[in-house]
Amino acid sequence: MPPSQDPFYAGLGQAVRIGTELLAALIVGGGLGWIVDTYLLNSTPWSLVVGLSLGGAAGVRNAYRAAQRWQDSSGNSGTQG
Amino acid sequence: MEESPLHPFELHNYIPINVGGLDVSINKAVIMMWVVVVLVTALMLMAGHARQLVPGKLQNIAEWLVEFIRGIILDTMGQDGMRFFPLIGTLFLFIFFCNVLGLIPGTYTVTSQLVVTAAFAVFVYGLSLVLGFFLHGARFLGILIPPGTPVWMLPLMVPIELVSQLARPISLAVRLFANMTAGHTVLAVLFGMVITMPLIPLPLPVRFGLLILLVVLLSARRRIIAFAGTWGLVGLILLGLALATVIWIRWIPFVFTVVINAFEIFIAFMQAYIFTTLTCVYLGDAITPHGHSEHEPAH
């Protein structure tokens, strides 16, 4: 059986993913906020704050989506539990 | 003798080339990439050459790899995604071989350079955008609106979705880069300890005598276990480890180096697998924006 169908590997792959998912969204949100602050609006630090919150929300959303996708696929193939 | 654990990540320019202020020198990473390309091509060509009904060793490996990549694509994109098999397969094989070959001492891990992983990630994400707009036109912007969002939530949800979309290439690039760099730094530190860890100071004859004692103990293990049972075994192991530590304390980092190296092979595979899976997921999102990847379960 190729490991992509092995629930252990698939599960581990999903689990390792989620951490970086949170971090990357924070980086993007904070980075966008910082750019708006420094170069566009000169509004330090308010858009950084807004950007970080948006980034946090987006990160949670990405992680949630990844978990949901995993649940869907494992529920379907009957390997749950 | 003391080297920085980050030394393996330095690039040494072998042939400096400078095109209009752009540094395109031939360095370790470039040569390593060429090696990987040649190796993968040769492996797949040789494996595909025979095409026997009962596969030989090489053909077996190649068939396993193809089957594996096919499994990833079918899991995430469905039958539609098989169009992308050449791209996905190339990506997986290249990243996997870069990761694994970098574990051989003296070689270079190309994927520990952020610029390499970022180039892959930006390419993959850009492809998914181009594909999405090509297939769906302006309606593709609908991926910014999660299905079932009430209108008054849109000012909040669209920026969140925008950030979560932009985070995709970054998470792809950073994940691969960070895993490879961290693993190789740990290996470099441990291997540095094998070379530099101070030994317990003993005159050479004593060290030699202890070594003989250890060998005698090990060769008499049957008799000791027969005489003292399980406790004899436990005592033998503890005494053996203590003797080994006194004689050559560097066996501890050495064993760790070997164990972590094995673990790193697993990580190398895992990271190539994750990168490919996510590539498929993103391309699949571009083909069917709110399609099977989120609601209908994958096959």
C-alpha cells in the first residue's frame, strides 16, 4: 500500500502542517500591517495591530480548514477511530 | 577544528559569474541541484527502460514512486488532477532527492536555502492563481468569500481570507526550509560533539585495560546471564555502558547522530510529501474553488 493511503502518514502530514499554517498567516498579516504603517499611511502602530489580528484569525481559519479536510477524508475511507 | 554549526549552510562560489550586478555564480547549491536533476532523470529513465511485466528492483522503486504520487493526486484533486502528474511528480522527486542527498556528509542540502523553497512555493501558488483565473475568470475572486457568509460579515471575512490566501506560499516555503535547516543544524551540532567532546582523562594503558575488560565481559555474557538471570543482564548492560563511557565518552553523541540521521530521512520524506500534497490542494482549489477539497470528502 502506498503510504499516501496509510492513515498514519496522512495523519502525521496533516498534524505537522498545522503549526506552520498558524505562523505563516501571522507573518503575512503582521507584514502587511507593517508595510501599510511604514510606507502608506504613517499610522504606526495601528495597522500593525489590525494586521496581526487579521493574521491570527486567518491562521486559525487555515488550521481549522486543514483539520476539517483531514476529518472529511478519514471519515470517508472508514479509518476513523 | 571548532566550526560553527551553521557552517554547512554556507555557499562557496566555485566559479564566480556576475551578470549586470546579478550574482549567478556556480556554487555548491547549484552543483547539487544539477546532481539531483541528473540522478533523478537517470533513475527514472533506466527504470522505465525495461518495462517488464515482472518488475526488477529499479522498476519496482519507480513503480512504487509513481503509484505514490498518483495516490497523492487522486486523494486531493480527483481524476481531474492527473493532468498535473508530470509537474507534481517532478516536484516531489526533486524535493525528496534534494532532502535525502543533503543528509550525506559533505554534500549540500539545497532545500535549506529559503530562496529555493520560496521559488518553488511562489511558482506553485502563482500557477494556482493563473489556473484559477484562466478557468473561472473574475468569479475566481469568490474564493475570498467562504460559502454561507452573511453580507454584513463580508468586510471582516474578505481581509481574513485574503491574508489566509497570501499565507499559503509563505507557509509552503518556510515549512520546508525550516525543517531542513533545523534538522541539519542539530546533526551538525551532534557531529561536532563527536569530534570535540573532551574525553575522560586516562593514561593510555588504563584505557586499553578497560577495553579488554569490556570485551571479556561481553564475551562472557551467556555465563553471566545464566548465573544471575535478568538482573545479570541489567547489570551487564549498565556496566558495559559505564565502561564504554569511561573509555570513549563520545559514543553518546555518536549514537544520537546515527539515530537523528535516521529520523531526518523520515523528515525528508515527510516534508517532500507535505509540499506535494499542499501543491495538489492549492491546484485543486483553483480548479474547483469551493469544490471537493472542503465539502465533498476526497476519495
